[in-house]
Amino acid sequence: MSGGVDSSVAAAMLAREGRRLVGFSMQLIDKLAGEAERYGRCCSPEDFKDARRVAERMGFPHYIIDMEQEFMDRVVLPFARDYAAGRTPSPCVNCNTFIKFDSLIARSRAVGAEKVATGHYAILERDPKTGRTLLRKARDLTKDQSYFLFDLSDEQRAAAEFPLGRLSKDEVRELAREFRLDNADKPESMDLCFVAKGEDYRGFLERQGLMAQREAGEIVNSSGEVLGEHGSIGDYTVGQRKGIQVPSQDKLYVLRIEPEQKRVVVGGGDELLNDRCVIERTRWIPFEILDGPISGSMRIRSNDTGSPATVTPLPDGRAEVRFDVPQRAIAPGQAAVLYDGDLVLGGGWIVAGSATK
Amino acid sequence: MMIHADTQRVYLDHNATSPVRPEVLETMQRILAGPGGNPSSMHSEGRAARKQIEDARLQVAGLTGAKPSEVVFTSGGSEAISAAVRGVSDRAPTDRRRIVISATEHSAVHEAAKHAVRRGMLVVTVPCGPDGRVDVERFKTQLSGDDVALAALHWANNETGVLQPLEEVGRACRLAGIPFLVDAVQAAGKMPIDPREVFADMMAISGHKLGGPQGTGALIVREGITLAPLVSGGAQEKRRRGGTEAVCAIAGFGVAAALTAQRMKEEVGRLVRLRARLETRLREIFPDVRFHAQTSQRLPNTTNFALPGVPGETLVIALDLEGFAVSTGSACASGAVEPSHVLLAMGLSEEEARSSLRVSTGWSTTGDDIDRFLDVLPRVVGQVRKGLGR
């Protein structure tokens, strides 16, 4: 329970059904390093007070649990490492996979609970034929969070509940008012929850002392011609247009980052187009193992609506993705998630240097 | 998972707060229902209220062996400590800039000292040994300069119950002419606490640890010590704390102090026996249990132990859901648990410190409470270990 309206309503719905509940708020990041009174977008004392008020109102116990260490190890450090290696991180997927549906599930079982419910917008349902737990998009597609949940194991999905999956945001706010929750009109939290208001991830990493050492390098075009210099590859992600300090008549984009050479490769918009890539650490949902090519709609970032693609398994949990139509800015480090309509088939992590034409 | 009704709950967290004693409740109800009256008023109601406060002052003095005129009522232990630290550092001669404290002080002392840093003081923290006692020789060494404004040492530790070498430190302070503050919040009511015996110039105690109401406490200030006032505004509490007194709460505090003093001898024996039963059985049930500072001189009511692989925070939650109130020892205002600075100072690893549980008994604890706790604990610990996969 973050103290926001979604997790509050999810908990209140279950309480109204008469389910036995324990509320947990995760302390993920402490007061920002070196500053006494600033907090990230999550985990402020005010947020926890809001969560506690909901639990009191709905009549179940509530606890704040310290998960800072896990969050640092499993989410923040990988996030920092991704930037340093020229990848585009996906911290929200890792937070679901390793924090909410791993650490938190373990702690819930430790106190006698069987499942973990969250305020995610996605639908879980059991496949009667295979017994597996399927993941579907939320009914409100503007709120759908299934992309961030693709990497949960079948066991993790079976232990999860998403009470909001079939509701729209308006219905959720309506319910919050019906339950007389104090935070019914609390504004939406967006972006990286652990970065403070009015700050970007670079400022965050710097204050946490996690910014990789800045090493200058060359900015080159795709034929290797040196166009200029950059201060650090950590300042760039694939597809980025702003901040490329190279005079050019055309709009320049980051095509790829070559961490070994400390090189940033830039080029025109159409050079960003690729029609294949490789994904690793794949996860499949209706089935455990992918044994042949499968087609569907592939999303290569959280705000991507999806494009037709075929995925063919490779050894070692890898797979090749071929898009019917070339895609812009296939960014290493991002999750690629395959859908059949609203059903999530699975996905994997885009491998650096694998995007080709 | 079962959430028990409050009546069936077992409360084993007296070091956090002790439930209000029935006699205290009765006194407070009587006063609240009475005519009221401001203790500073001349009329009959005012005089009655004044008498209630002065009676309480006698009772609190009686618990400590101080003179009634040395008792200054405050809103609690933290305020008493803050009043002492501020009161001394604001009036300290300019060449006395150091405050010497022990590593295992309550956060009230650490924070008050930190605050004094902003007023130009320097805080020296003296470490403790693995037994939880402050290193006396190092403490005395720190007192040897001419620049110490204040020394502070707690009587008993809130997390481990360990008693500190007050007399030695206090004697050294007195010889060096250094004001000596003793935080006796945890010791009060659980053992005799006479400030004279330990050469304390100031001593802080709290009402709610005795079964009095929350929001009461006292600073015992030895005759002849002058402090800067904490709250200006009136002549109350000898100008040390202005403002109309919380008559009803102070009277409740007085009753709690009187009862505690009166029953101390038999109560100490009873609590020691309860703890011996608890610790013996814990050792039998969990051969891998680690008691902290078990061989040190301790308060009669406090047990601090660790079960390897069982995080204290999770165990406290699981036990709460089963109807048992215990603690990890160190709570923080936000509600999330940080590893105990006391256990870390005793040389425990962060992992060990996080696996610790504190059980603290008091006037309302029965043998049945201990037995029920021991009955439930193995199952809950098994559930926690299984859930966390340890």
C-alpha cells in the first residue's frame, strides 16, 4: 500500500469482501541521501499515513516494512548499471519481479498470508486446461500495467491478485469516494517512484553516489566518422535526440551505444529503424517453454502499443524477434513483451547490439 | 491467520510503554470529573489542584530518593533529557564545549546532544563492550580535560536491560566538577534509583513506563544546579517549565510512582522468576537462540534475543497477528525498523541485530502470558522461516 488511491481501493475492495487482510507499505528508499526532509515520489511519511488511514478505516492491520536493502540490490543498482553500460533500464519490471512478488510474497507468507494483492491494472485468470495462471491486459487500456508484470513466474502469478484489473480509473476514484477514503483525489504518481519531485534520475544517481565515473568519448556516425565528443555514455539512451552536441542539418538520434569503445553512434531517424533483435532471459506465460515460432503483437517499451512480430526460440533462453515492419529505437535493456490480443504471451530483455535490419 | 480480539492479547512490551494501572486510572478519572482548577489560582479549586501536584511531587520524589523540591515535572522522559542537555549547554562556560555520552544512549539523548552541536558543542560518544556496558576507563579519560560541559549515561538500557556503571562514572564527574545527567527512564520502577548514590546532578524519568499516563515525566535536578528554562511563560515548576500543569496526568504519574515504589521488592522478584522461566524454555525450544547481554547485570524484566534467520521485524508482525505484542527493541517514528544502534554498538552484525526480539514484562504480566507466548512461538517461528525460505 503506497498510500495512493489504486492500492488503497484494491485493499478496501478485498476488505469489503470480507477477506482477511494485512496491509504492507514498503519502505523502499529512505530519506534522500544527505538531505533531511526530501523524499522520493514514494515512501514519504505522509504516504504511509494515508495507507494507514485506509487500513484503519477498513479495519485491518497495517505495517511499514523495511525493504530498502532489497530495493537497492535488485532495482536501484541494476538501474545504475544499465545506464553505465549504455542500456535503457526497466526498473518497474524488476520491482514487480523481485520486490513486490518475491520479497513481499515471502514476507507475507512468513506472517501467515497466502497471497499478495496490489493495485496493478492487469487481469489474472487460471487456464483450466493447463492450470497455469494467465496474464491479460487491464480492461482500461489507458491504465494497463501488464507490460511491467510479464516477468513474473507462474508461481508468482498464482500468488498475486489484482482487484482493479476490470475497473477504469474513474471507477476506482468513485469507489475511493464510496469507501470514504481520504486519499480519493490524490494525484497520480508517475515516472520513477524513487526519484524525488523536481529531479531526474541523473540527480538521483549522483546523490546516491551511484553515478558511473564520467568518461568522455567520441560521437560517431554509422560509418565511423567522428562527429564530436560526449562527456559520458551514461548521458545517452538509444533513440534519444536531445543533448547530442553535434552540428548537423538533419535531426540526429542515438542509434546505439558501444560501451567498450565509449562511443555513441548517431544518425538520422530512418537509421533508427530495425526489423529484428534478440531477447534474452525469456519468460513465457501460457506455457513454460517456447518450442517453435510464435506470432503476436510485440511491445518494445512501456508506452509502445505493439507491432506484429514473430518470435523464434534460440538456445539458452534467448529468442529472435522479427518485426513485420521495421521499428524505431529498439533499445537494449528494455523489456520486449509479446501479446495475443489482450493475452500476454511472454517476453524477454533486448540484447545489446542485436537490433539489425 | 487469526486476528485476536484485544481482550485475548498478551502484552509483552512494557519497555515501550506500560499499561495504565487501575489505581492510576481511578485517580485520573476522579480528577477529570472534579471541579478542575488552575494550580496557580488562589481559590479553593486552584488550591486543590496545587495540592494534587504537590502530592504527586512527593510520590515521585519518594520513588527516587530525591527531595520533592528537586522534582521538575515535564511532558515525559525525552523532554526531561532535552531540558537537561539544553539547560546545561546554554549556560555552559565558553571554555566547556564537550558533551560526553555513551554509544547506547536512547535516541532522546543522542538527538538532544546532536542539537547542542548546532549551538557550538562537540559530542564525544564512548563505546561499550560486548556486554553492553560502557567502557568506564574510556569514559573517565574523556572527562579528564577541563572542557567538558556535560556527561550523560543511562541507568539501564531500554533494549537489553543492561545496567550501566553509573557510580564510577558519576564519581569521576563529581570530582571533575562536570554536571552528570542520568537517563533513568527504563530503570525507574524496576529497581531503586537514588540520584545521590550515583552522583547524578540531573536524572530523567518517565510516567508511562511505570503504569502512569503517557505525557508525563520528570527531571530531578540536584539542589544548587541551575538550568536555562525549557519553556518560558510563567513561574511554574520553579520557572523551569512555564505553562499550566497537566494536573490530572501528573497526579496519575504520582500514583504510579507510589505504587511502583511500594511494591518494588516483591515485583522485582516476580519479574526475575518470569524471565528465568522464559529464558530457560526459549533455550530448550530453540537450541540456537542467542541471548544478548544475558550475563550482564540487567533489569529484571527485559530479555533480548535473536533466532538466526528470523528477522525481528517479520516476527513482530507475525506475533502481532497472533495476538502478542513484542518489539524489535528499536522503533522509529515512521514505523519502519532500523537495525538497533545498541546491538550494533555491542558488536553484533547488522544481520544479527535485525534478527533480534525484545520481550519486556511488567506489572500486568502473568505467568500465563509467558506460557502462552512460549506455546505459540515455535509455530510462528516455523511459519516465518518457511515463508522466507530459511
